Amino acid sequence: MNVRILLLALGTFVIGTETFMIAGLLPDIAEEYQVSLSAAGQLVTAFSLVYAVGSPILMSFAGRADRRKLLVRSLAVFAAGNLICGMAMSYGMMLAGRLIAAAAAFIRRLLPVVPSPGAASWKDRLSALRRPAILSALCTTLMWGIAVFSLYTYIADVYGGLGAAGAAISLVLLVGGIASFVGVHLGGYAADRIGPAGTIALALSVLTVALAAMSALYAAPDSGGVWWAALAAGALYGIGSYAFNPAQQHRLIGLSGPSAGIVLSLNASAIYLGSAGGAFLGGLLLKYGSAAMLGYFGAAWSLLALALFGVSRLAGVKPVRRGQPADR
């Protein structure tokens, strides 16, 4: 693999790891800072909300900047933020922050200067939202995000209630991560074979069943079988969650035509708004209800996403066909 692509992939891996690792650590963070689990979950809400709202604003101001310089400066800020967290929490995270900062240096040295394509205006960005097809698709992404992250943010507590603790939580996250990797590949493969529409419907259906199963297992008799069933439900949750993404992006490209870049950036914001909303609403449910309800709550949002997608299909929402595959 080209070393430049490898470095960019490594940067994506590092940022993704920082984003998702907090879920498994949330009970420890809550204990360390003497706050409720619900309050600790708002760390995810704040991160996701700033990402969703801040990214398009930043790109509007920095759209004409050289891409290599922008990437290096962004990674430097990212590293500094993690360094602060590391100083507050542990030496290991401080070391990780230093390694991230050292990787900003490699990118500057090895990547070529990439001219800016220019910034899309706010009028261009918002004009896409006036199209019912695009707006309904982005709302589907938003609902999917709430469904996924209302449970994922508090997954350690959810599985703790099903008998997992310590290393078992790590196993849950490992299985879920592998399942998510498989889901992304299956989603892309299915979108090419049966079309994005069928793949989206199937992914949301699997996600709904998996989320509901996690809550249903709380009422099952206490036995070793419950634990393995919960692990299987977690695997289905990972597959259903991430099979949705490539199919949804495939569909959005077909719906948006020449404005695909702008629409995909709006989709990324919808994902993180969903993450913020899921963490916030899941925290409220945890505070005033229990972890046993999170699966049903997420399943309801997934079902709403599926219903909205179905309505948009029945309403005759079709893609822009020129140069793009049909939305079957």
C-alpha cells in the first residue's frame, strides 16, 4: 500500500478509536469523577454535537486553505485535546497523545501539497435540504444515529446488567467491532448486488431486531445461555448498524448527482447529530428509567428510520440517474 494512503488510514483509525473507546470506559469515568453514568455520557453528546455543527462551519471558513496544512493543523489540535485528557486521566493516554502528535509530522513530510477546490457556500449547502428526497434521507440517517448511539454510549452498563463485567465488556466491544467491520463490507457488497434500497431496509430490520433482543434478554431466566444470546445480539447489532452506512451513501450519491460531495458532508453531520441525540436521550432514559429499556428505545428509533425510508420510497423518491446507478 502507498505509504501516504497508509498514513491517512492510520489517522482515520486513531480518530475512530478515540471516538468509540469511551463507551467501554464510561462507568470508570463516572466513578473517577464522581458523576452519574448519565452525566458521563454527555461527554459523547458534547463531542458529537461540536463535530456535527463545527465541521461544516470550519470547512466554510477553511475551504480555500491548502489541504495538507489544514490536515496537519487539525491533527495538532486533536492531539492537544487528547493530551489534556491524558494528563487528567493516565500516563498511557498521554503517551497516545504524543504518538498522535508525532504522526501530524509524518503527514506534513510525506504528503504532497493539495490545492483547495474552494469552499461551498452556505446557500449551496442548505439548498440540498430543500429537496424532499435528500431531506428524508438525511432524517433517516439521523434516526439511525439515535438508534445506534442511544445504546452504544451506555453499552458497558447494558451488558453489565446482563452479567458482563471487566474483561467480558472488552469481549463485547471486540465482537461488536469485528461485526461492524463485517457489516460495512456486507453493506457495500449488498448495495452493489441488490441495490441500496433493499440493503437499507434489510440493515434497519436487523438493527431493530438486535436492539429489541438486548432488552428482551433482561427478562430471560438467569443462565449461561442468556450471556451467549446477548453476545450474538451484539454481533447482529454491529452488522445491522454498519451495513446501513455504505448503502445509505450509495443512495445519497444517486439522489444528489453533481452535489454529492455537499450531501455526503451533510450526511456526516446527520450521523454525529444522531450520536449526540442518542447519547443525550439515552442518558435521560438511564437516569429516569433503566439500562434494560435502552434496547427497546433504540429499536423504536430504528423502526422509525425504517418507516420514514419506506414512506419516501412509496412517495416515489427517485435518484438522479445521470452517471449514477439506479436506486433499486
